[in-house]
Amino acid sequence: AAATYAKEILDLQQKTRAAGLGLVLSGVTADAAALRLVDVVSPSWVKLSKDITIGLGVSSDKQALLKTVLNHVHKHDIKVIAGFIQDAATMTVLFSSGVEALQGQFLGPPAPDMNFDFGQMGFQLPSLDLTKKM
């Protein structure tokens, strides 16, 4: 669909950038068509296809695909989100890969309260008061 509406997407991209926002292109794979689309759309972020991230920690083929995408998008200063993370092996690969953001249920399923203790993992996160209005 993005290729069909390339002009409209480029117009949207210009308007979002002018407003200080950016686009995210989701479901990005390492195939040539997907990487060409990244070049045309020039998003601020890409989100990797779950076909790359699921099982990434134990698949050298998927790790090669990840490297292909990262090499391509990082040379254009595009940031990467890896989603669908479900295991420690995948987290280990991603921590050293250059991915800028992670999503998934590795730590636990989504919950209404943000009460996970990241301190037990060695992270030092700032204290946030989510009750204050901005």
C-alpha cells in the first residue's frame, strides 16, 4: 500500500517533520523491496518485522538479516525498533546490535501498573512522577 500511495506518504512525511514529528515504517524486512521502500519513505524510525525478531537469539540467518537492515537504515540516520521480544537470547543479541528501542513481553505481559522493578536487572532508571501534568 505504501508504494501505491508514495506521493501521499511523502506529503505526510513533510508535514510531520515540519511539526517536529516523524514517521515509523513498520514490518521492515531485509529484502530489496522493503529496503527500497525505506529509501523512498525515509522514515524517522523503522520497526523490524517479527519474522526477524522472533527466534533471533538462536538463528544466525535471522541475525544476518538484522545486520542487513541495520546497516542499510543506520547509514540514513534512521532508528530501529525491535518488537516481539520474548526471550533472553534475543535480548542478548539486540543489546549489542545497535537497535535503539525494544518492545515485547520478555519481562512480563502488559499490565495496567508500571511497577516492574528494573533495579533487579541492573538498570538505573530515573524516578518519574507520572501524576504531574505537563
